[in-house]
Amino acid sequence: LATDIKTASLFAEPRRIVDADEATERLLTVLPELNAKSLHTRLASDAGFVWLKRELTPRQQQDIFALGIPGIGFRTEKRRFYPGGNTASHVVGLVNVDNQGIAGMEKYVDDQGYRDIQNLGLAGGNLEPVKLSIDLRVQHVMRDELAAAIVRYKAIAAAGVIIDVSTGEIMAMASMPDYDPNSAGDALKKENLNRMSAGTFEMGSTFKSFTTAMALDSGLVKMTDVFSTEPFRVSGFTIKEFHSKHRPLSVPEIFQYSSNVGSAREADIVGVEGHKAFLTKLGLLSRLQTELPEVAQPTQPKTWKKINSMTISYGHGVSTTPLQTAVAAAALMNGGYLIQPTFLPRTPEEAKKLAVQVISKKTSDEMRYIYELNGEHGSGRQALVPGYRVGGKTGT
């Protein structure tokens, strides 16, 4: 995904420049993109050393060398090159002109001191390449599907992640539009934000996953319980259905038919403080802990009131990152263990030491059943793929 290649950079020793005007004019014949005034100022200064242009192409170096200008020289530097281009740009990140990581895993690795070790010559030339948890085959497929979805639905953006629920390893993650790290300037464009971890959103009905799990895990609600779906008022607001079934619904049906009223009634049974505590336990209200530097802080009401709990039960009133929503959902599926995600390889034994049980195994088993029910007969059946057990929760 990333490697170093050798490249030449152009410098000048102004004190050795015989004619700054002529040198400026001749250099601009090869490097017309340089600012003429700035270039002349540098060449006419009394400095001992100034950079003129970093990372020349071989052709540019050859043409400048042929000019034969005294006081002009080249220094061989290492330049970061990304053979995969856009494939995993938000995960890999990029470096600056001095080859120092400024985003993504490039920044994480350098912040661990690896680059300093190498620059000091302490690595002995045998520094092992950093391996990521990303499966490049899966990453390619995910990115292709997201790109196709943007075209199909005329979307502004799309994002996705695939997590190994038993280890917390990120096998694939993409956010589109993305950028080619070989063209660093594109990373700064607003539309190229990493929406998976650096963007926060009200996650809509996908949050009903946590409301259902919370209700079941509290012991106050059973799978066989039935709730009225009649609209009701809280603090002057009416909680009502988007697509009403006009009858009471069981817990699995509340999930299957994505009932706002049913979800709100489940949250009401648990209570405001219990609701807030449950989402906190799942890590949905605090900044996600992982290697990637670009991670946003979720937002929540300063003071939780009953109306906040009602709307948050169906995904409005709390904004969180899609990545941590997926991480919390993984805890509902893996037996009830919250495992902080990683972009580095992690063994099941290592994951077990980090895992924190947040719901019971019984609740996790019930949530897997409800997820699969929704995948086969509910709002998620469009995602059903022959040969696979598919489950989940849709949301808008």
C-alpha cells in the first residue's frame, strides 16, 4: 500500500550564484510552475542553502543538469509512493514533503517513533514493514461497490466498514469520495472527508439495534412482550410511526418493522439514566479509541430529558461516527464483548484480553436472531445474499 522511492530535489547555494537574473530565467524554462519573483529572491539572497523544488522527475533533473548553472545542485531524498492509489487512502493516509506522516496510519506509525529510528540509522536497514489488518481483496470489492452505489443512487457520498467481530480487526474501510495520496492536495478537499471515523451523523433507525439490546439486557423486557404502537405525547412532542402497522407489536416485530413508537416505549421502560448509561457502556458517546488519528467526538444533549431518550431510541438526538456504530453493533453479535477496533493484526488471544463484556451472551444470542429475522423478512431483506446468513438493521 505504501513504499519509499528515491527522488532528486533541487537546491541552491546563493553565495555561489554568479548571476541571479540569468539563473532564474534559465531555471524557469524547465520549471515554469515556479514563482519567478520568489525564485529570484532566493537565488539573490545571502543564504548558504535554499530549497528550490522538491521531488523532481528524472526528466526535470536531467534538463536542469544540462543547464550547467553554478551553485545549483541535487539532493537524493526518499519519496513516499502509494501503488494502490485511492484503494485505501483514508486508512493509509499520507506524508508531507519531508516524508513525515500527517494523516491516517502513516501518521500513527511515525508518531510511534518508527521514522525517527530509521532516520537515526538505528534500524540497521532491517526495519520490518508495517502490516495492516486490511484485506486488500475485500477492500477492493467494498470500494467498487460503494462507487457503484454512488452512481446508482446519485448520492453525495458513501462509506462502509467490515470488521472481524471476534478480534476487532478492520478488514476493509472506505469513504467516498476519496483521494489519491500521491496527489496530497486532494486530501484537503472538504468532500474527501473520511466520513467513517471523522464524520458524525444521527444514525437514524440503525440505533434501534441498541435500544432493543438495552431493553432485553435490562431484564425488564422479554422477547415475547408486546407494545402498543399508538402515538403518544412527551414534552409537547408527538412520538408516532413512520409506517404504522396499526396494531401492537412484539419485540422482534418492533425491530422488523422499525417501529419508532415501540422503540420509544422500550427506552421508556429502561429510563433516561439507564439509557444514557447503556450507550456510554457501548462506547457510543465517547471518542473512539483506535490507531487512526482522524476520529471525531460524538455529540449528545447536555442534559438528558425524557424527550431526548425517546428520540435517541430511534436514532435522533445523538450524533456518532459510523465506525463506532459498527463497533458497538459487533458487540451485540459476538457474545456481548466490546472490542476496540484496530487497523493492525490482532490475534483472538490478544482481543480476549482487551474485550469488555457489555451485554449478556443471552442478549447477544437474541440480537443475532432478531438481526437474521430482519435480514430474511424485514427491512434488511434487500441485502440477502444466497449462501450467506445475512442480518442487520436499516436506517435513514
